[in-house]
Amino acid sequence: MGDVFLSIRGRVLINVEALNMTESVGNYVKHRRVPVILPKEEYTTFFVPAISGEALAHGYQTVLAQEAEKKGLPVCKLCSQGIFLKSTNEEVFIKSFKHKIFPEKKESEDDIIAFLGISKEYWNNMVKIRDKMKKKKKTSKEEKEVLAEFEQKILPHTIEKKIIESCVVEDIGGFLYAERTFRTFEMGGVRRTSNFYTGYMIPVKESLEAVVIEPQLHSRYALGTPFVRAETRGQMIYYVELSSAPYTFAFDFDSSYVGKTTFVYEHAGDVAVEDRAKRINVALDALRKFILEFMFGAKKTRFLPVVEWESMVIAVSDDVWTVPSPFTVKYVENAKRKLEKISYNTKLHIYTKDSEKTLEEVVIEAINDAKERIEK
């Protein structure tokens, strides 16, 4: 099977949105702001509304978890619930895969060892050496080297491989096991880089001076009900900041390491699963739904924004090829010029308001292009 790199850049007009809020100050809920520099004769800084890459990643991984489960692919307990702690530490690791580790609902060390696929005899031998060193008993050079290899290479590789096998979301979206130890072995943590990349949505260049954030007054009434006594307030007033802006959008997906281990360099690129193609196809299906159904952002139950895609460029390649930034209005032309000079069997799928094809047709065409390359 082949691999594919998919790069998406776009501009989307979003009116009356509260998609990414930050802290509440009393009864005032603030929209996320970021500093953006506009180059003119001199540089000018604007503080503008933004939607964070974390908000986009959360939305995409929620769709990914749902689509993976529909296709019968493994998703850990927490990710299936939209809780993306993703094997942060030993407690989260065990909680995420508890239904697989302890099939009889009785926790035991032997079940954890069996889940990792490590022989009990080998594990117990490592425990003996570790305990000898902790008690400062005489330990041979060979024993120290064996334990060091286990803690620094074998155990981290085994944990990464098992997480990849057991959760598509953590395979594609990455994870960070930040705890230094696992079952008291000094492992030092395990990190897996995400196979998709996204970032802040900010207002496009020509709109920076026009964008505003405006608080809207809301109130909830309880007057006329038996729940409000004369000495208590029957009305609650609160403010929510809203914004309207044409935003940039960026998302890249690289299938190269889906289903493969990456952390221990001796095993970088080792295939860990037998269903790589199925996992990549699910990631692409989730991406299609994520974009077309605009499945990200907060406060959509009462602040559902008015959304209109103005343009989008999707590049499908056999190697890394990214579409230029949509911050400037000429990004579509810039993408075409880049393609004239650099191509890795790259094809551009372009949507603008003047296009004969609809956005849906362009996105579906690009996703199908990517899937065909995987099947080769």
C-alpha cells in the first residue's frame, strides 16, 4: 500500500460565533484573543478573535473516534467518550484500557503483563534486578545493561506499540505518557507525535482592522415561579463575547506513520498493526465529515454560528507538500505557482465561489483521490 500527504487551507466566513471561549470573569465570558502583526509601512499589532488549534483537534478527534467505532476499529474507553487524556500517566493508561487489561474485572499485575505481551518470567527477572539496585545490593554490569535496555527501549516501545494497537485516536492523534515510571520502572516517559497538524484560525489579512469582539447581554428569568423568594434575585444577567470574521483554516494529514511505532529509534517505522489501510481510510472519512459538517467549536447549542466557506485548496500528494497560507487573498494563485515548481505527484482540488463544483464535491473528490493512492 502507498502513503499520502493531504494539505488543506481555506477561508471561511463565520458570523456571530462563540466557538472558542476562555475564562469567565464574574458573569462575563470572554472570547479567545491572539496578537496578529499586520505589515504596512511599519508593523502594527492587532488583538483579534481566534479559534485555537486545540479546539480544532478536539473536534476532529471526536469525529475520528465515532467513525472508528462504526468501522469496528479499536478506540480506548476515554477517547470513545471524547475525553482525550490519551495515556497521560499509568492511571489514565489503565483506565483507558481496563476493559482489555482486566477481562474478569479483577485487577492483577499478571493481567497488565499479559496485556503488554511481555513474558511473566522476563518481567519478574527485570523486577529482581531493579529491586537489587534499589536496595544497593551487588549488581553485575550485565544485569545493569539488561535492565537499562528494558527501561529505555523495550518497555517504552512495548507501551507505544500496545497503545497504537488498542486505540486509533491515539495512533493518529498522538499521545504523551508524561509519567517517568511505569510499574516503578524508570522509563522516562513515551511520546508519540500526532499524524495530523492544525493551528489557530485567525481573521484574514484584509479584515484585521475591521474585526471586533462585542459582548451580548443575556438574562434568565425565574420570576413568577415558586423557586424565587422575595429576598432573592429572580433574574440573572450575563454577557457572552461574540465575534464575526472571515477566518483562515489549516489542516494537514500525513499517513506515513499511521499504525507504525516512532518513539524508540531502532524501531521507528515498524508496523504495529495489520489494518493500516483501514485506519487511514477512517481518518480520511472523519476529515471529510469534520469539514463538511463543521464539527468543532464550543457553545454551539445556543450560539450556532452562520458559516460560509469562501474558498478552499486541498493538495493531495505522495510526499509532504503544503498549501501556502490563506492569510493572504492570493493563496490560491500561490498554490498553483508552487505546484509549477514543486510536485510529488501533487494534485490540487480547488473550491472558490466561482467554481463550477460545490465545496462538497471538491472535498469528496480530494478524499477519494487520497484513498486511491493508499490502495496502490
